[in-house]
Amino acid sequence: MADSPLRVIALGGFGEIGKNLLALEYEDDILIIDAGLMFPESDMLGIDLVYPDITYLTQRADRLQAVILTHGHEDHIGALPYLLKYLDVPVYATALTRGLAEIKLKEAGLLEDSELHTITPADVLELGCFRVEFFHVCHSIPDAVGVIINTPIGAVVHATDFKFDQEPVDGKLTEVDKLRRVGDQGVLLLMSDSTNADSPGFTPSEQQINATLQDVMAAAPGRIIIATFASNISRIQQVLNIARQNNRRVGVIGRSMVNNVRMAAALGYLDTPYEELLGTSEMNNLPPEQVVIVCTGSQGEPSAVLARLAANEHAQLQIQAGDTVVLSATPIPGNEELVNRIINDLFRLGADVIYSDLSDVHVSGHGSQEDLKLMLALTRPRFFVPMHGEYRHLVLHARLARAAGIPAENMLIVESGGVIEVWPDRIALGEKINGGYVLVDGLSVGDIGAAVLRDRKHLSRDGFLVAMVAIDRATGDVVADPEILTRGFVYVAESEELIEGAKDRMWQVLRTPGAASSARNKIKDVLSQYCYNRTGRRPLILPLVLEV
């Protein structure tokens, strides 16, 4: 029996959608798989992006062997600049994934100092005590790979986002034979994507989108604007193919979309030179029936192109009557309200909008129940840990594994921040670590904490009230009448009685002997109770006592 267990450190992507980051630790060696971000949840007011907390890794920086990137989606590479800002560790990725990562690192000013290596599914890496192999998987982006990590106690299969697509856009099938071989040799642990564990059957092929795109392009009287993820290179290739068949030319707009398409074309992942794509002047001046525009914003992101078009605030492009807008994505949980608002605004501007409720404009890149069963059947693992999905997805995936014959005691469900310890003959939960969030708000990374979010929620719900008074520093006497300022609580012009009552409560506090020394806290307490008694709401009270 091995003296040391293999430790699986779930830093992100377990019990949540996004910010995928996993570490495998054996004695003195640590291997990192993916470094993704997450879109903010609905209660994270004002937050732009969410990174995983990497404190566990920074405290063990001298033990890190490498970062393996499985594919180029934001939830797998978006936090790489943040990680490499604090950690000097080599990065291994396929050509397209590396190209997408380089764009992010260049924007962050970290590219020159980063050690990046290109791998193929045929490569084998020796990283500390880990011997790492790869297998190609079908996903909604080319060049995606799963990872086989041969550890001192057995093989671990990291089945990243995948599906068994029989007609992939790039013609490359998931490497079933390699999975069967590693299954025959013996798999200690399988960790597998759970995002679609509640969807029956096999996930349809990406080619299913072709029929929808063909129908849209044949019927649309004017321009076609297609919103998708900037990293969805396969979808962009499909748009190029169908556009040619319908005598339309394609242009792309949006900073991340332009950067990614230029890079993918240069590497040969798109069959059109970037220079042949439409510029914004051609998008506006060519006959509308000849134009297709691919843009960012399929998730309702406020700063993306589609949101600015819907708000009629884009500097170079405006929605015209007769435009057809296609949202070629399914809203990520929590983004539905933003997406619905944009759809409504686009209809108001005269566009015809086609989205997932109306047509098959998107096919998931994640395997459904039959795909997940097939992965289990090919690898036949001794132990199983579901990953990549909300908690319900992990539970449902574990049930599939149980039905496939894996004993309940050989499976564990863990959320981000959990640690799993694996021996050749058993699996157990380890200690709990910090698997929390690092919040990005504009240029601030990690400066926004729980207290700030609580204040933002408070402000959004009940507004605030500022109570201002000037006090003589020497005598403690009130120099001038108190003033009240409110925002988001009541409209002052229509609430004079309430405001005057608040001032009276302030005077009661200020006339109390010795009140000057504790005026701030007393004013806050009194006004908080007064506002609640009068309105049933508790605005954020900000006492401002000026000593003059």
C-alpha cells in the first residue's frame, strides 16, 4: 500500500458553472489543470468577472510543475493572467488554446515573461512524478484535449468538457481507442464533466446548427448579425461555410472576437484569411442581403457589442429595420434576465431576433447522459469524482456512475474548496481549504469583499440616507442646522414631513449632554429605527459629523 495519497484539490468548477481550476498533488509535486473564470452571479452587484482563489497554490509555489490547459474557453483559460501574475510556472496547451491564451497574456502585459509550450494529443510529458498524456475530445471549440495523468499510485483521467460528436466541424473525433486502451490498463480515478448530466440521450452534433443557419440566411431579407462566444471558433467556421453558400460575406466585430478570429485564421483553424473578412464600412455599405456580422455578447454582457447595439450606443454599427439577429448560445444560469432585456430592446429597434426558445440556434458542447455513460464504460475507473457543474449535476452524474457499476463508497461529491485523498484501495475527503471567489470590479482585482457586496445589496434594496451636521470642535455645540440627503430611499420634495422628522431626531441626539463624542453612532441608530418605523425600510445610514 502506498504511504502517500494522491490529493485532488478542487479550487474551482465543482458545484458551480465556471472558474475551473484543479490541482493534483502527490508528495512534493503539484500539477494544475485549467485556470478559468466565471461570470458573476446575480447577487454580485457591479462585479465583472470572478476568479478562483489561488492562495493554496501561492503558498506552495516551489512545488508547482506545470499548468495544463484543456481548451480555450473562458471558463478554462480566463484566469490564466491572474494566476501567472503570482506564479512562475510553465503552461502547456494545444496550438489554438495557446493562441487564445497568448491574447489574454499580451493584454495583461505578461506574455513576454510567460513560459508557454505547444502540445498535441500525441505528446507525453514528464512533469515531476507525473507522466502526462492527452486525448483529443470533441467540444464546441477545436483543439480540446482530455488529460491522462499517470501518478505513482495509478492513472487519473481528467475528462474535460467533451461529447462524442460523430460529425464534428473539424472532422476530428474523440479518441475512443485511446480511452479504451487506458481503461484496459486500469484507471484509478475518473473525473468527468457533469454540465449536462440532467439531459437524456447523446448531445447532438455541432453539424445540427448548419440546417438552422441555412434556413436563416436563405430567408433573411437584410443583414444577419450572429452573437456567439468569441472563442467559439467552430461556430464561426460554420457561419463562414453557410454564408458562402448564400452569397454572403462575413465580418466580425468586438475586440475579443476580432483578436481571436485573426489568431485562429493565422494558425489555420479558419479557412478564410482574416484580410478577406468585412470591415465595418463594408458592413454598413454593402447591400444588406450580402452581409453577415459575427459579434460578441450572446450572454448579455453589458459591455459587449450586442448589448451596445441593443441600446443603440455602438459607435460604428446600428441596428436597422430588416436586420436578423441570431443569439447562437444558451444563456448561462444567472444571465437569463440580461439576455431577455437585450432581446426585447432588439425587437424595439425593428430587428427580427432568433434565440434558443424559438429555434435550434445552439448545440451544447457538453456530453449528455449517454455521452457520460460511454466515458464511464470506456475508462472503467475504480474511483469516480464528478466535476464541472452545479451541485445537482454532480449528484445526477454520480447516479449514472452508480448505475454503471461503480460502488457508492468509491465515489465522492465535492464542492470547490474540497480536497479528496485517493489511495489504491480507498477514497476519502480531506481537509477543507479556501475555494472562494476573487472578484474583479473594473481595474480592481480582489479588493471587493463580502462587506462591499453586502453594502451594494443594501443600497440596491433600500437606498441610502446621509445625515450631515457641523459641530464646534472646542465646545461640542451644533454650528448649523442638520442636513439630510437621500438617494434611492425617498424623493425629498415629496417627503418633507419624513425629512423634517429625521432632523428632529438628530436634534434630540445632539442636545443630549456629551453627545458630540458619540454623535455618529447615536445618529445612525436613531435614524435607522425612525426610517424603519415610518417606511418599513432600512436605508444605509451614513452619519457625517464635521468638526469645525
